[in-house]
Amino acid sequence: MNDLDISRAATLRPLTEVSRRLGLRDDDLEPYGRTMAKVRLDILKREPLRDSARYVVVTAVNPTPLGEGKTVHTVGISMALNRIGRRAVCVIRQPSMGPVFGIKGGAAGGGHSQVVPPEDFNLHLTGDFHAVAAANNLLAAMVDTSLLLDNPLDLDPANVTWRRVVDVNDRALREIEVGLGGDKNGVPRRTGFDITAASEVMAVLGLARSPADLRERLGRIVVGFTHGGRPVTAEQVKAAGSMAAILRKALMPTLMQTLEGTPALVHTGPFANIAHGNSSIVADEIGLRCADFVVTEAGFGADMGAEKFFNIKCRVSGLRPHAALLVCTVRALKVHSGRFEVVAGKKLPDGLLREDLDAIRAGSGNLVKQIENVRLHGVPVVVAVNRFPSDTDAEIALVQRIARESGAFDAAVSTLYTDGGKGGEELAHALVRATDEPSTFRFLYPEHACLKEKIETIAQRVYGAGRVEYSAVAEQKLAHFESLGWGRFPICMAKSQYSLSHDAKLRGRPEGFTFPIIDVRAAVGAGFVYPIAGEIMTMPGLGRTPNAVHIDVDENGDIRGFM
């Protein structure tokens, strides 16, 4: 059975029953059909944070293009925790439809560890992505209107930084010209589209803690600069109030369930490159008022999503994690040896499927460094060895030994994909023990450090770089940002997810390399500065045979070819 068949064979519990597991009342929910509901934010005022609640972040080694099962484990470990008597909720991001119709497909987990129904989860959900796009594009339209109608803010058309967004992969929109066709159509200028997940509005939504905070952050968004170099904000364009009105419902997380009836809070979907790559603060806070364990997912490897979780999200929320679950596969460590090449959509190399202890040892530096990266923040880490059918007992045992010798609290084998929550019970027990350890959480750098000091701390201590090299453009922007008072912001590094370095080809644990910062941008509404190391894609394209060509509906209106 494929993932879609498995999900359709399941008997879903009534959503009211799922919500009662979290102690939610009927009036806490705004139903969207029978399988999902918005959770009202009133609970944040009514219920205090539970002192006994445990906060767990799920991260991973640097992934291969196929992924290593991080979402499977976010979903599955919450089910396993419930099986061993701990009331748990998983908190995950809503997926962009770009990858759904591209190569990756759905992002609801997989096998017997899924959020269901996956069709709702992956396609529109409750419309939050569309609300983000509408708010983003309203601001873009008001910026271009202000430029045309006397330009009262003295915006420099060549220095407008705000772009439009759409939630499909469309490379033809990466670079465009607007305002063509005559004086009434706007001021001609070059701009482009990003995918919706890359919008700063999405990052703002994930970090906002209340409607008032959301409104204030939207107003701080910088859309460009005047001819004199002064920032122009959404507040000055007079768009922030309308944007907040569009996003009013989108600030509420969506309640769904796993295949085993475990509650799942689905909310926001910021990129893990140019944004923080984590689900929302409000969803985590709701979970911490209702459950024994809140399992939240951070994008990509521990060098990216988890580092940003610790130093951006936790800095904003004030929440402190009790443990991290780090997902690893035998396959990924073999790839990190540099001996095998994995390409999404193509058959795995035969050698990757044979026992190869030497390749695991050669690539294990990535696992070791990612364990170190979590421990840098004083958080105990449990390694989940996501078992595939081709893995041998000797390979699994070697990975567990390396993890434990490298500072992991424990390392347990997981068969969550195949067996659901039952396949993660050993892992769940290890995670519970890890959360009982005394908390020594710490940030990687102080808020008062200058931007360069923060950048170099991340590059050297988390990535293993020898030095950081700045382009002339980056140097000039960093100085400008400091002069504007943005030096207090945390850093949200934009780099390759496939390597600890900026170069996707540098596998394993590269060390002593020069880390290049080619540009620097500011997301003032979200409250971070993002240096760019290498080419970062903010608008993907479709391949020759994207997943979209396989998707259709039957005579009953049911989706087929989806997963």
C-alpha cells in the first residue's frame, strides 16, 4: 500500500474527540469541514503554560535530496509518546504546494506515521498560504501605486526590495518587469516573484505571538529605501492594517490528527533558508498549555532549522527546549562519505543499498557535528536511526555506537514509517529520560553582539568554517544595517541545506573552509538579518515530469496519483 492508500484505510476519530485529548472546549474550535478546525487564540489568555510540559524539537543530519524522515518522526514520536502514556501533540509546518506538484510530493509524513487526511493537509488546508500571498501582494500593489502617484515617500524605484509571491513552482516569474504599457500602468522597474513560503509575511506569521504583535511586525516590514538610503516601511505605505485584517484567521493554528488519533497542530510554512524554517510560536504555546509533550519540527539539518529554532524562535518566544530528537539514516551517512550521489526522482545507486561500514565511518562526521551543534546550546539530544529495509544490523549498531560516543544522550532504532507509534516506543522512552535531565539551554551569541560577530560565530562554531569572507556589497549593507539599529537582530543564515558549509558538494564534516557572504538582507518585521552564502533559490521551477502530471480526480471527485 502507498501512503495515500494507508491514510484512506484509516478510521479517523471525530475531531471533537481529538480536541478533548488536549482539554480543548468546543468553543475553542472553528471547524473547517469534518477533518480540521482552527484553534482560537483565547486559550493563550485562559490557560497558563504547564510547568510539567516538555518541549522537544525534531531535527536531523544534513539531508539527502530525498529527505531522511524528519516529518515522519515528528508525527510518529508523538504517537509513540501517547502509546507509553504521555499526552503528546505534534506541531508541524503547513507545506507549500510548490513541492507537492513538483518532485518532493506531499509533506504529511509517510507510511504509518502521517497527519490525515493528507489531501487536505497538502492542498490549501484552511487557506493560510493564500492569506499570506494576498497580504504580501496587497503590499506590493500599494508600493507600486505609491511610486506612480507622486511617490510621496521618495521611494527609489531601483531600490524597492518587496517582491510578489505565488504558491506554485514557476521559474518564468523569477525575474520580471512591471509597469510596462504606458504611464497609467505604473513605474517600469525590474522585480520578480518568490514562492509564498519565502515571503517575509510567512516568517512574521510564524513568530507573531498575538494579533497586536502581528500588526506591529507587519508595520515594520521594510519594502525598500528612499533615494537617500532611508528605509520605507509597510506602515508608511499604509498597508499594514489591511494586511493584518487579511491574516486575522491565519494566525490561528489548524487542528488535525495523526493516523492514531494523536492531535496535530499545523501552522505556518516559512522557508528554512531565507527564513527560520519552523512552525509557529502560537501553536507551540497552545500545545504547552494542553499536553505533556510538545513535539515541534525544525527545517533541514541541525545546522539550519535547529540553530534558528534555538537562536531566533526561542529568543522571541522565551520558551526553552528540554531535548532534541535528531533523525539520521544509514543512507545519509553513506552519501556524506562522498562516495555516492543521490538525485531526487532517480534510482538510488546500487552500492548505497549494500552493507558498507567503511562508508558509514567516512560519512559519520556529519552526524557527530550535528550532535555537537545541538549540544552547543545545552540541549540533550537523542538520535533516531530511521531504519530502511536495506540496512543491516551491523550498520545500525555502528551508527548507534558512533552517536553515543559523540555525546548523544541515547540512540534508538526507529521503524515509525512501517509500524506507526509502536515502532518508536523505545525511542519515546529514551526521549522521556532525556527531558528529565537538568536544562542548561543557552543561546549561541548575545543579542548585543554586532552582526559580523554573530555571523562569524555561527559560521565557525556551527558550520566549522575557518574564516568568513564578505563581498563589498555585504560589507556596505552590514554597515548600513548597523547604522539603522538593526545590529541587535539575530542572524538567519541562508545557505545550502545539503552541507554543513555553503557548498552542497562538501559532504560529511568539512572544516577550515572559507565561508562567503555575498549579500545581506533584512527582514525587519520578522526581526532578523539574513546573510546569503551562495545562490539561494526563492522560486523553484518544475521538472520535465513533475508530480503534477500524475495527479487527477476520479468520477467521485477523489484525488488519485497524489502520493
